[in-house]
Amino acid sequence: MKRFITALVLASSINAVNAQEFFGYSGFSMGVFLGEPDSGVSLATQQFQVHVGLADLSLAVDATFNFGDALARPELWPFYSYMGVKWQDDKENTFGPRAGLGVYYPVQGNNLTFYAQGGPAWYMVDEAEVDWEGVVGMRVHF
């Protein structure tokens, strides 16, 4: 387990350098997203993302892993995976782990990135259930 955690930390540090070179701007971004089951605002760095759902109050915190960096293949830099946890204000599904896949689409000559991601969330508190969730959004990089 210690080796796995060490590998994740090293991959995350590599991710920050290469993705910044690829996209051409700093690691902090914020924006909006639309999705199922919620829509709201998003904050992200090269290694982490936070989604705050405003339509139905929710909070998701994820670690992100860039495929291009992990596989040392620059053509895969727009693709990533994420793993984290989500809490939402819902009577049946309140808290659980989630994971999924995503893609970035940077706008050339601008600090704007469009993204889409989706995957399962396993809600475990009141009722164990797996829901498929996805979002599309845009972020401005600073």
C-alpha cells in the first residue's frame, strides 16, 4: 500500500509540470459545470478538483491523474481519470466514493478549457447504490 501511495504522489508531481507545459498556463482554474445529478461551480489544480453543486447542494473532492503523464505519451495529455468522494443533500444517496474518466479541450490563445467527465458514484450511507454521473463544463485558468 505504501508503494501505491508513493507512486500516486510521484505521478501527481509529474502531472503538474507536464500538463502546465502542454496547456500553457498555471495550475489553478475555476468555472461552471452542468451535469447529472447536479450543476454548480468547479475549482481545480493539476492534481485535484472540487465540484460544488448548487442546484442540489453537493460537494465532491477528487484527485486527478493525467494519462499523458502516467504513460509518457504527450498525445494523451487531454485525457485524465479521477478518484474521490462526494457528499450530497439527498434523502437516499448522501455520501460515497466515486471515480471516472474525463477529457480536457483547451481553447488556443485563451485561458479557457472545456471539459467533460463521467463515472460511477457508490453511495453507501442510507442506501447502498451505484449511480452513473457526468458533467460538462468550462474553466478559466489563472
